[in-house]
Amino acid sequence: MLKFNLKTTENKARRGELITAHGTVQTPAFMPVGTVGTVKAMMPETVKSTGAEIILGNTYHLMLRPTAERVASFGGLHRFMNWMGPILTDSGGFQVMSLSGLRKITEEGVSFQSHLDGSRHMLSPERSMEIQYLLDADITMAFDECVKYPAEKKVVKASMERSMRWAKRSKEAFKDRDGYGIFGIVQGGMFEDLRKQSAQALIEIGFDGYAIGGLAVGEGQKTMFSVLDYTPDFLPLDKPRYLMGVGRPTDLVGAVLRGVDMFDCVMPSRSGRTGQAFTRQGVLNMRNACHMDDHTPLDRDCSCPACRNYTRGYIHHLFRCGEILGSMLLTTHNLWFYQDLMKEIRSAIEENRYQAFHDSFMNRFADDRKM
Amino acid sequence: MLKFNLKTTENKARRGELITAHGTVQTPAFMPVGTVGTVKAMMPETVKSTGAEIILGNTYHLMLRPTAERVASFGGLHRFMNWMGPILTDSGGFQVMSLSGLRKITEEGVSFQSHLDGSRHMLSPERSMEIQYLLDADITMAFDECVKYPAEKKVVKASMERSMRWAKRSKEAFKDRDGYGIFGIVQGGMFEDLRKQSAQALIEIGFDGYAIGGLAVGEGQKTMFSVLDYTPDFLPLDKPRYLMGVGRPTDLVGAVLRGVDMFDCVMPSRSGRTGQAFTRQGVLNMRNACHMDDHTPLDRDCSCPACRNYTRGYIHHLFRCGEILGSMLLTTHNLWFYQDLMKEIRSAIEENRYQAFHDSFMNRFADDRKM
């Protein structure tokens, strides 16, 4: 059982808080991704210092290395990785389709080969629940199937219907405890009627929160927003909504306008390792020689350690030399930028000026939509 | 002018402090290496938290990238890299021999090709002094020539004599300021008479400190100690002595017994990135599967963040997955271990029990000598 308080709304935009066994999360919230038990290139205290209140862990990666049983023997994922705040784990459904080798899907679940060593494994709703329980996830995700985009409607429909049967089995296998919860995942591709059927099926089962899956798979922002124009309306007002794997700053701002409360994405951390910096003046590629003699910070309006203590010229130098500190500083900055954005989003909703904030932001960050 | 206070001695072992423009350094001291303007995988505040009071920067690397002139335009190396404590820079002499491509040595200096892009450069005593001035090094090293080991005595002698002529030119080109100083470098290989001639030549020129170069080049600890049995005796008591590029924990403990005050070495940081941990129980290879289920810290007597908050099993997992955090944690721990060792060394000298500390340490860490 998770408690979610909806504090205030502005049209569809929502300002809430989610109370978990490991702490409270202010929403709208962005969750940094800690794939194998580390937000890459970051100390957990640095992740926390960015303002992040919850992180995401990956069932698929962790079941292969170090294994869920081993994480449990270390006292769960929080203690294993020294992140004492809330953790959401995905179900493995998405990554078993995108990463694993030879796989076979049946009604029972998915048998597959590890992308690391070819060893054989199985994921089913029951096994996914068991893994997420062993990891001690505050928020467990129902096990679902993800289809490729684009796909024919009948394929999307059959897959969604299977995911709903798996959602029921997930809920039944989930061990409920105070401060722990399970989210269902709405599927149905870009089809409104399928999204509606999926949402209704999940509501009938009853979840602590509802995720919107199957987006950010290459459909483009416009199409994604069109799905978000109706899908949140199919969901209960009093439960959190989580848009999985999204996204760019304008994606977040646009999705909040449409009623989404939670997000996760590798973008700020992955971009940080490849030299991309999100700033209030746009996206910078720190590998570019134009930064070589630049004595200014990444973002003059940012108060992160990278912006307080280092110049663009120094960060460029680090990337040019392939230095780990470059990844560390830029990941810190990018996560800080995302969390600052979430703070601004939350304040704007509280102060009933979210529509104006949204319009201005979408204008200023028009470029990020082309990324 | 640098001020060096010799606070107390126990036989040849010395406890002192070196006062520089950017702060005071307690000796015996170990300097972490920050090759291109970063101690690899470390935030400078984390370097400081290990107890390090001074770091080393490399003239050769920095002159190529980002160039000394560019570092100067950023306000010097301290500001460029956000390390506000003292910095010692080497002269480039050692690395131009070990890293650069085609090179030509004349009495004037060394012309060479960059190992990065093949571009042509020149280092001479005057140019090395200019670069170290531009970097704003608290301690500048005289430009010297390094011969390969082993080498015939006549080769070592000729090279040492040239290094002494270059030392004189270095001293003449060095711009003296309060809190800044220049160290000469004793050469002469494994030959006592050459070491003595070299030391006398340097003393005649007059330096703020004296380094012992040309060791840790593959001669082995026993041979190195035999050179250290006599070389420090050729040097003035009231100036710091710096053993360049050394070393393993037992190297430091044995060299302090023989009268050395300062050290630098990539070992703790480089080992940290490859999975090697220095502990009071010996050296561990964290990649070994034996650590997979180990719930204990790296070193139960260490108070570093890696030991306080993480298990051997977790650190093993990070290395197994190639995660940057593994390098971050292990570098932090290893530098902490080295600085803890320096603290123990300093306390033991202060309390007049260094010989006993030395004997016990050499016994306990006998294995590290085989590394």
C-alpha cells in the first residue's frame, strides 16, 4: 500500500506527494536511472544532492548481475547500493525485448538468453514479482509485454490483452506491505480505444499507481503527446501516473500539462557521459572546440557543483582527454538541471501558473524537440 | 622562497612542514598525481577529504593539452582544476623520455613529437620553467634528463652532468616569489660517487628542496634502498627531500627511515581504476569472484566513504559491470589508505617510535614488495 496525496491541480497538471517505505516523493518527479545498482558515474549522496528523491533500478540487469537473490542477501538494493531513499524497479518486460538474445514468448512468460553470457533465464509475472520483492523495491512494476513500434493494430491489441492478463497475475503475486506498492502499465500503442480498454482492465484489478508504457519508442513527440492527450483521462485521479522512459525536458513539461506525475529516463545521465550538457540556454556539446577558451560556467543560472566551481573550458578539456571527472561533473549537472526543472514545474502548479510556464518553456526549448 | 620547518627527527627519519603560497604541507607527505589537471576519477574535494595536502601535475601532459598558456588564461592550474591547495609540477623531463615519439636531445634541450598527435614541441630548462610558472606551480622542478635503467656508468655520468648544467639554467630561469620554490633533482643512477657529485652540484646552485630522481625505474626495492642509504646524507638537513615516482607502501616506509620527506606515485589511483585495493590486511584484487558474496568492507579499520558505506561484494559487482563508481570508490579508498599511512608515519616519528613502526610494517606488508 502506497499513499498518494494530490495537493493541488491546475487543469490536468497535478502537484502531489507519494509516501513510500523509504521516504516521500514530491510529484511531478523525475527518477534518475540506476541500471545495475548505481546511477552511472555518481555517488549516491551526489544523486541526492541534485534533488532526486527516488531512483529507478532495472530488474533485467540486476537479475543477471549480481542476481536478485544476491542483492537480497546484502539486505536489498537500498543497502547494497547505499541509496536509502525510495526505489522503483521496472519489471524487466521492456529490456528482455530490447536487450536479450534468443527469446520465446508464451502465455507463461518469456524465456531468453542473457545478452552478457548467453545463459538461459525466464521471466514471468510471478518471477518478476519475486525479483522485485528480493530487490526490496518500494514501487514494483507489473510484468508486461512491449511490442515494436510501429505495429499493426491487431498485434498491439493481442499484446495489450496478454499484458493485462499478466498484470492480473502480477497483482496476485505481489506481496503487499505498508509503504510498498505495485503499478500497472497501460499499453495499447497509439490506439485510443486500446489504451482505454487497457486502463479499464488495470483499474478493475486495482493498482497503487498507473504507468503509461509503450511510448518514447520512436513515435516522436507529437504522436506521444496525442496519446497523452487522452490516456491520463482514463486513469483514476487519486493515483500517481508514471510515463515510462521519458524523456527530454520538453517531453516532461508537455506530459505534466497532460496529467503525468512521474518520469524516468537515462537521457541526463547518458548524455552527461557523452559530453552533452542541458542548460537554460539550450543543449551544449562539450566536446566542441568552441568551448576550449570559455571561462564561463555551463549554465550561469545553475547552482550545481559543476557550475559553481568549473568553467566550460575545463570541462571541455576533461572530455578531450577522456577523463572520468568529465562524466562525473556533467552527469551531476544534467541531473541537477532535470531536478531544478521538476522544482520549477511543481512551483508553477502550486502557484497556478503552469500553463504560462509550459508555453514559455516549450518556446525557449523548441530546439530540444529536434534532438 | 619556500619555508621548511624540521619539527623533529628520529635518526634519519624526519617530521616537518613545508609552507607554500597555497597552504602548509605536513611531511612526510604523499602527493596524489593529477596528470592532466584531475586526479583521475576524483572530485578535488574528495582528494582533500582523503587527507592529501598537495598534489602533483604533469608539465609534459599539460603543455600538450590544454597548453600552459591556456591554463594561465584560466588563472593557473589551481583555479582551472579547482584544487586550491599546493601543487608541485614535474619538469617534463621524465615523461618526454618515456612517452613522446621521435625526440632529439641536445645541450639546448629536447625536441620531440607529441604522443597524442605527432605535433612537434620543445622542452628546455628555460621552457620548462616558463610552463611551470604559467601553471602557477607552488613547487617547480628543475628540468633534467633521465637515462634508461640499467645504463653504463659513463652514460649515467654524462647524463647527470648535463642534468646539473640544466639545473643551473633552471634555477636561473626560475622566477622566485614568496611561497613558491624550485627543487633540484639528484641524478647519478645506482652509483654512489655520481649521486654525491650530483648532490654537491645542486647544493652549490642552491634550491628550496632536493629531489632524488632516477629511482623506481625497475631496479627493485633492495637496490633503491641501497641508493637511499647514502643519497639523503649528501643533502642539507634544512631542506625537504622528495623521492620522485615512489611508490608502494613499503617503499614509502623504508624511504622515510632513510630520510625522505615527500613522495608521489600513480599507484593508489591507477590501481584503484584497475580493481586493486590497498588494505591493512594486504592487497586485494576486487575483480576476483571470491569477493562476490563478501558482506564486509574493503578494510575494517578504514574510515573512508568506500569502507563506511559499501561492501566488498558491491565493489566487486561494480568492477564486474565496468561501472565508473568502482573506480571512484577504490581510488578514494586507496588514496585514503596512503594518507592514513602518512599520518601514522608522522605520528610515529613525533613519538620517537618510527624504527619500531617501520620494522612491524615491513613485516606485515612483506607481500607488497613482491607486487
